Amino acid sequence: MKVLVVDDDQEIAELLKIYIRNEGYETVIVNDGEAALTELRKNSDVGLMILDIMMPKMSGFEVLKRVRREISLPIMILSAKAEDIDKIEGLVGGADDYITKPFNPLEVMARMHSILRRYTDKVVVGEPEVLNVSSLSINSESHEVKTEDGSTIQLTAIEFGILYLLASHPGRVYSANEIFERVWRQESIISAKTVMVHVSHLRDKLEEATDGKKIIETVWGVGYRINED
């Protein structure tokens, strides 16, 4: 597997390359958004992308939007844009994680492994492969969510993980911290706002695909659950 690093700061890109290589992965470096799209289209071995936002020719946000229309790929944003609105735009746009510069390379590697586990882990023994909730069919093996008419709903790994967790226990309320620890598989180190953004984007996709059906319910002050109605 190759990791595609997209950053116009060559020093940062080369630093990441050293750490990624130490983790056993090959690294491809490009310095602008257009080159990133070209590399992805010609190289099917890319298994994860680390993406800067402020770059020449095409911003990271635009790259993210175009990639999400074409392929399912783990994407980490690594950017100096540290405002909440930037993080929300990245996560809503489909990024699996958002890390701000300056950064600790060891933390980037740990979070990279966490994302890759979410994309590659098989079904836990004892859990059903397919869950049927409301009008949805949720397949944990293929990571596909389909509506009654067979249409596929395109979800990121994070969104799928949240939906599968809630659907595995209909009616049970999960707090933002519980969702983070079970889906991200780390101790809760981010704000509830980040989980809220992912849930909100997931809810929007589900409602659009089901003619406005409210499948995920917010229990104010507590958390989220699947609506069994």
C-alpha cells in the first residue's frame, strides 16, 4: 500500500515520508491539488491520502470534494487552518480526520493506523454481517448501506462506523464520548462537536436517501440513537 502525501511544503512532506516509511509503507509526494488527482487516477495502490488545504492550483477542500465523488479512500487533512469552521468544513466534506499544524509526527502515525483499521477490519465474531434498520440494509463486510430500492448511500468510514454502532443496538442512546471511543477506537480526545459534525452529515445523507425519514435521533443532553419508528 502507498500513502499519498499532498503538501506544497517540501520539508513537511519529506518529514512525513520518513515516518511513513518507518511504518512499512511506500510514500508518494505531490505538491498541489491537481497533481494529487492525477496521481490517484493513475495509481490504484494508494491506500490513504494525507492532504494539505492551502495549496497552489487547487485547494485541499476541492480535492477532497472531487475524490469523494469518485472513490472510497481514507483521507487525513493536515493543515495550518485551525479554526473550527475549517475543521467542520473538512469533516463534513468527507475527511476521516483533521490534524492541525504544527503537529507531532508520532500522533499523525497513530491516527493514520486508526483510520486504516476502520477501513480494513473484518466483522467482529458474533456480530451480524447485515443489519436491517428502518428502510436500510447495512452490510458490515462490504461497508455498504442500501435503501429499499437497492440504491447505495455513499458514506465515509467514520459515518459507516457510527451508523453500524447505533444500528447494532436500536433504541440505545450513545454519548458523543462513547461513539468516539468505539468508532475511532481511541480514548476520547476530541470535543463532542467533532462527533456532532459527523452525525449531522450522516443524518443528512440518510434523510436525503430516504425522502426525509428521521433515522438517527438526538436525545438532547445525552447522545444519539436509532429511531425505531
